[in-house]
Amino acid sequence: MTAYRARLTETDIRRLIKATDDDERAAAAHKLCRSMDKAELTGIDRDAAQKILRMLAQDAAELVRRAMAVTLKSSDLIPRDVARKLAADVDSVALPLINFSPAFSDEDLIEIVQAGSALRQVAVAGRPVVGRDVATAVAELGCEQAVRTLAANDNADVAEAALDRCVDRFGASPEVVAAIAYRQVLPLSVTERLVELASEAVREHLVTRHAVAPETAIRLAAFVRERATVDLVDQASNQADLATFVSGLNARRALTGSLLLRALARGQMGLFEYGLAELAGTPHPRAWLMIHDAGPLGLKAIYDRAGLPPRLFQAFRAGVDTWRTLQAEGVDTAGDDFRQQMLQRFLTQRPNAPREDLAYLMERLDQEPAPVRAAIGAAA
């Protein structure tokens, strides 16, 4: 420590020892802890600082112990033995450290969860980083609020089995279901379970942000008269394995010309390619060549082989040509801007598509930013 900080520390130590008023000692403890935490400590200084912290942890005044816990809650200066001691203290002292301190091992945190205090379980679940073993303990033993906090913590490493356990225990709680549903990453099996339990708003989030099995997507998409809760075109963009997804759609007779036209018009070329390959019984690489590199007759050949309606071919032709034009202009075909431009240009060509498909595409256009809608209006 610098000479200035050393003098400050010595002054505050004397003040801390001599003060008889709890408030005064707490103020001195806060100032002392803040000074030590900011100082660049040598090994000897650090040992001396930790001796002081052990002394503060023994102070009879709760205000003093709390001042130390709050001031150093995120500091690596507090030794593990002090952290463990304070974790067994009253809530006002224990909770800040349990929630933040890096001094605890995973074993310490699991022990805290097992002790059964709801407030302390919540503090563990909300830590800046929660290891997999700790998360599993919270999922298995935590109260509802702790499980909800864990689910909402995307810095918690929650295993698939632990998420399943959360659903087992609190699947009837809308708050827990929503917290799990809004995690950044969800295993397919968990998503499938939540779809059955979630409210309509949460279900829509699930099926637009996370992959679901083809049969689930089809079943949900069938509720059109009430309100479509899933768009198969959107759902395809969430799939890591498009070939399997498309095969599942075909097995359930949901891989239609209408679906492929909607996908193409919205820039989902991958779904269109795999769809034609599936319907034509052709490997995807060959389908890709016929769509993109086989001259003007390649698309017609695989289209006919797929058994799609002849009257719709010109609409598909317009979609593929629009996609190629945008690609040639250097637009990123994976970006949101591309999908907006694709839909805009496709519709300005007034394609000879079924009325229900055009209505669907116009409805999707209404959900796009105002500049895109304005461009369509000007073109019309």
C-alpha cells in the first residue's frame, strides 16, 4: 500500500477499535474495507488486510459485519473462511456475500442451498455465474422463487436434466414456465414440454425463438381459426437440421407448394431447396445445382419432378430470380434486411400466386418496418 493509504488504514483501525457507537464503528469499517479493496496490496499487505477482516467478522455489532459484507461483496479480498462464517450470519450480512462473493466454492454454495433458506437459495440462484452442479442443486431443492431466479439467469449453466426437473416441480407456475421459456438457449425436449404448459404469449415466443419438433409445429399451426401460434416458415429458420425438419413436414403432408412459395418469398432459400429435394426424391446438393446452376431449365425440371402445381411455376420463377438479383447486388442473404427486401421486391412483381398466399405475405409485410411498407406503396 502507499504511505498515504497505510496512514489512512491505521487511522481507521484506531477509530474502529476506540469507537463505542455501532454506527461510528460501521462507518469506520466501511471506509477501511473500501480503502483496502482499492489499494494495490503486496502479499504481506494482503495477509494483514485479511487479519483485519477476520477481526471485523467477529464484531458483535451487526452493522459492522454488514458494512464489511456489503462493501466487499464482490471482492476477492475476503478469505473463504470469513465468507463461510458470514454466510451463516443474519440475512442482512449473509445475503450480499452469498449473492456475489467469489470466495465460495461450488461445494459451499450447494451446502447453502441444501440448508433450505428460501432467501439464501434465491441469492445463490441469482449469482453472476452459477456452475452446473450448483444449478442442479437449486433445480432439485430450491423454492419456487429460487428456481424462477435460476431460470431467468442466463449466466447459470443449467443442464437439460435440471431444466426438466424445474418443469417437473413447478410446471404449474406461469412465472417459472415463462422464466425458462425466455432463456437464450433451450434444449428441444424442454421446449416441447413448455409449449404444452405456456400461456399463448409465451408459446409464441417459444416457437419463434426455439426449435420444436415438426409434429408439434404442425399441430400448433393447425389452430388457424383461433389464432395461428406458429409459422412453419419462421420455425424452419430455428432448425439446425433442415433436412430432418423438412422430412418430418413431408411425412405429415405439411410440405406443400403454398408453404414453399411463402418460404421463398420471405427469403428462406434453404427451406425451399430442401423442400424441393424432399418432394423430388433428390439429394440436396443435386437440387441446389438444378435450382441455381443448371440454366433456365434446371428449376423447371426439379419443380416438375417435385409434383408442384404447374400454374404456380412462374411465381416460383419470380422468387428465385429475385433472390439471385439481390445476391448479385451483394445483400447479405442471411440478414433481416435481405428478408425484408426479398418480400418487398417479390410482391412488387405482382406474382400469380393464390389469394391466401398473397394475403399471408401482405400480412407479414405489415409486420415489417415502415420504410419497407412505404416502398411497396410507392411501387404499387
